[in-house]
Amino acid sequence: MTTPSTPAADAATGIKVLVPGEHAMVSLLGTQDELLRLVEKAFPAASIHVRGNEIAVGGDPADTERISRLFEELVLLLDRGQLLDKGMVKQTIRMIRADEADRPSEVLSEALITHRGRTIRPKTLGQKRYLDALKANTVTFGIGPAGTGKTYLAMGAAVQALRAKQVNRLILTRPAVEAGERLGFLPGTLHEKIDPYLKPLWDALHDMMEAEELIAHVDRGTIEVAPLAYMRGRAQPVSANVLTPTGFRPIGDLAPGDEVIGSDGQPTEVLGTFPQGEKDIYRLTTQDGSSTRCTADHLWAVHTRDDRRRGRPARVLETSEMIGNLRAAHYHRYELPLLSAPVAFETREVPMDPYALGLLLGDGCLTGSTTPSFATDDTELAERLDAALPGVSVRHKSGPDYVLNREGGGRGGVIVANPVTAVLRDLELCGTRSATKFVPEVYLYNDADVRLGVLQGLLDSDGGPVTQRGRTCRIQYTTISPRLRDDVLFLVRSLGGVAYWRTRTAAGRRPGRANGRDVAYRHDAFVLDIRLPAGIEPFRLSRKFATYQQHGGGRPARFVTSIEPDGTEEAVCIRVAAADSLYVTEDLLVTHNTLNDAFIVLDEAQNTTAEQMKMFLTRIGFNSKAVVTGDISQVDLPSGKRSGLRVVRDILGDIEGVAFAELTSGDVVRHHIVQRIVEAYERHAVAEEAAEEERASGRRDDDRR
């Protein structure tokens, strides 16, 4: 090495590099010229002479030009506030010698996040390309040997996305293969068993966040760190009913390709079903009495009062995050979304006008022992019923009573069944009384116009608007039929509304009066208070319609009021194709089941099976990113199990939005001996592969002979 004071330097110079005066040469050349010696060792055919702030380079023209670019890049790194060390200089040399188009000063100065004065940034070109792929794609696979920064950079990108509010949740997971099926044989509690496998993820988080910030995120559920088998959760018991285009079905009976109803009322495809084994189950109940069962980690889209006031979108919480936190002062804290549009069941032909059926279920006599009749004090209703029943004449008898006669009928001749009676028989309504009436299934699971027509007939006959000073108008409906009560609840909820109900018991009630005498109540009465969304008109009767229009109907809302343990049961989670990942479950509650707005990191993915990899990738929701990291040379799966990371490129290699970033021994950023170890193993693997091919070739030659 020629020292900076060597007088022969100028004569040997082919190119001169002038270092700006603001940089001390020790920053560029290192203490006792240790960085300069790295450069000389990398380019032995060139001569490098330093005098003052001038560096003269001579020798092989190609090396001379590379060394000149090298020092220019190192000076640019100093200009950008970087402190040069051996690792950075080695990486810069590697990029210059490879004649890469990317400039080292740009690659090595890109900051990811800064914490406690320490900046996390890519240290190699491979790492820079890995980060670029991560930013540009929905799913990025970082594949390479240990020590290449795959996990650490993914964690840094995840934390940066959370702080920038690009996502509202971090899901960090890795397969605990050694724990696996043998988890029960390890000593300690569940957390003590699995924590060793998650420690690298926790360590990375502690490097990037203050302890208080990290604890707060974990407590709120913003950051979740869990083994892969526990991360998938978000389930309901197999017996829980889910609404489909043909009615309710147990979630455990669903299969990919089936359809369920989404939050917009439209059918949405089931993309995947994932059995969860036996899980603790909770019953979530809302203030209108609706309820469903789910696991502690099942997801719910919810609004708070502040969310509504500030126009924020729904946040996604686990069931467990809401337990014990359901009230805010005097208010319910969590509001669930309602259907944004009526459920779009398939249109089915019906034998009677829906509105007419609703009127008859309300104030009609359907016993079948006499000609069907109808009782009302509103002549408008009788006229509407007459218009809705072709071939039938609604004839006034006396007082509020009307008889439904067949047109053209009379005494004598061939006896022809009353058309209304015939339809009622077909619908199995003939013979029902006030306490046993119901809405036939063909009307319940039909298009929105049919369902609304039935509901309007019921409300025009047995319901009405209830007004209070200073408040919007609510709708009240009363029936003594438990089945009809449930059917009306379904009709209201399927149209996007909310209905509360209470029981007015018959026992102990003051008798009513009829024809001047007391009449005792024989049946409990069910009183429903109904709220319907804007645009859904509950009445056709003019006087009720006018009152409702004058006072307005208010906004229907559903709030979570209790979450209680409800045993254990086999559970399953599903993924649906709906854009908001919502689907409709029991009592038409709208629930969530996918990781939306999340940054998901799957570490050590070489130890996932092909089935686990598919499960993980199909759980990714909208506005989410996933990073999958692994080293396919270190698979720890049991014999006979194929790594999902080995086959995923063949399956997903041509899908837009999915990228594969390969890191090599040149991207190892640990101790320099680690890089040499990795390179040695790579050479050994290549030699083994060549030897095996030679042995196979020899066997083929022997077979031919």
C-alpha cells in the first residue's frame, strides 16, 4: 500500500479523485486506512495513491474506472450522512465489481425506519430489491439463507406501514414445527411452550419500538404475534347458521364454491373453509336481542361514536378485544354494521299478492270453516285488498267485517272452492288462527319487493307509527303468534332494519272489553318496535304513511351489549370473496372473517405444509400486504411432508401482485464468517447435485448395457 505522503503517487495516476474538503479523509479511508486496504485487496491489479484530499488511481483501465466510481459512491454516501464501515464498503465494492446499474449510494442510503437514533436500511442490492418488491406487490416471498435480513427488513416495513397508517393491524406469525403435534409434551403453560419460537419476532419489534408503544399496540390487538396454527382462528362453531341465497345453512356444511350473503345483500362466494378443531365459544348479543356464537379471536367490523362523528371507516376487532369494554359512559361502545341493501334472494313465483297476504295474516280469518273474511275500520284497506285479489270480491258485511267471495259464485250449481281458500291450503295457512299464523317460506326467501309487500300488509293491519315529541317515529307491531313474530323479525332484518321485541304476558293483565263485557286475554302478546333504513317505506295506508313521512323513521342501529362464554365446540372459519370480507350470520348479524388493512409477516415459511401455505395466503384481505420469508435449505418438517415454500413458486409464479425476491450468500449481513459458511454450503449442495446426476447417468448407462 502506498501511504498518502508517497511522492510517486502522481506519476502512477491514471485517474484522480478529489475528495471535497468538508469530509475528513479518515471518514473515507477508515482508521489506520482499514477501508482503503479493503479496496486495494479487491482490486490487486490497480495502484492507489493518496495525497491530501486527492486519490490517484492507476493500473488496469477497467479496474481504474471502477475504483474511481467506487470512491465517488463512497463520497456520496458520506454526503447523505452515512458512516462508512467495513460491511458497507464491501457491499459497495461487490456492486461496483458486478457492474450493477443500481448506484450503491442510492441503495445503501435508503432509510426504512429510524429508532433511538439508529436507522434500519437495506445493506445490499439484494435487500434493496427485496424491499422494492415488497412495496410494489401485495404478496412478497423473501427466499434466501440465514443472515440475509429477510425477517428483519419485513418487520421494519411492517412497523413503518403501521406508523404511516397504511394499515391498522400487524399480524406476525411463524410455524412452531418443533412444538407442532408434540406441544403437549413440552413443560410449562401454553405461552411458555410457544414463546421460544416467537422470540425472534419479539426481539425485532423491541429493536424498532419503545417498550411502552409496543405494549400498548399488543394490548389493543393492533399487533398480534402468534404461531401459524393459532393465527388462523376467526371462527364460528360448526353449528352456527350462515345466510345463503337459499336460506340458512350451518357454517360447518359450507365448502369452497358455495355462496353466502354479504353485507350488501348480494351472494358472495366462499373461497376457503378451514377447520379449527375444538375451541372455546362465546355468545355475542346485541341490544335488539340478536345473537350468534363465535370464537374469542373471531373478527367483527365495528364503529364507535367517535368513528361515526369523525367519518372514520369501521375498525376490525377480535371478540376478545371487546370483552369487558362494551360501555363508554352511558353509551354502548361498539356498533355493528347493518345490511347496506336488502338481501337479494332469488325471485320466486307466489300464488297470492304479497301485500294481500300480509293483510290477511294481520286481520283475516283463515280458519277454513267459513268463507275467508277480513276485519277493518279502514275502507281503504278493504279496497286495496279487493284490488290485490283477482277473481275475488271483498264484500262489506256489517260493521268492520268483510267477506271474500269468489266472483261469479252463487247458490246452486257446481261447487267451486274459494280461490283464497285454495291458496291458503297450498300455503298450509288454512286452519291457522291468530296464535298460529306464519309467513310461508316462499314469501320469506323471495326478492325484496315480495318481502316488503308482506311486511307492509302486516303493518297496515296490525301495526302503526308511534310518535313522541322531539323524537323520530318508530314503528310498532303486535302479534300473539310466536312464529309470526319471528317471521316479522326476519323480514325487517333482511331489509336492513332492526326490530326489538318484548312480551306482554296474558296472566295478570286487566281484561279487555268487547260488546260491553270483559274478555280475558288467553295468549301472551309480542310487541315489536321496528326501525327501517331510509328508502324502505313501511306503510301503504294513507294515514299511517303520512304520519311516518312527517316525523321520519330515524336510523336503525345495532350495538353489542354482552359477550359471554358458551361452552366449547368444533369450529371452522371461512373466507368470502366480498370486497369488505363481511358475511351474514344468525339473526342477520353482519360479521367479518378476513385480515383486511393488515400487514402480515409469515416467517420461517419453509416449515409450512402446502395446505398451511394455501390457508395463510387465502386469508389475506383487502388493503393488506403479506411477506413470506424462508430458507428452503432448512426444512424441519416431518418426513413425508412437503414444504409449501418449495412448491409455491410453481403455483403462483405468474400471478400479478405476487413477487419472489431471491437473496443469496452475497446478501448475508451478519459476521463475515457467516457469509463464508453459507457459500461453502451452497458449493457443497451444487457438488452433491452434480455427483447425484453423475451417479444417475452411470446407472442409465449400466441399464443400456
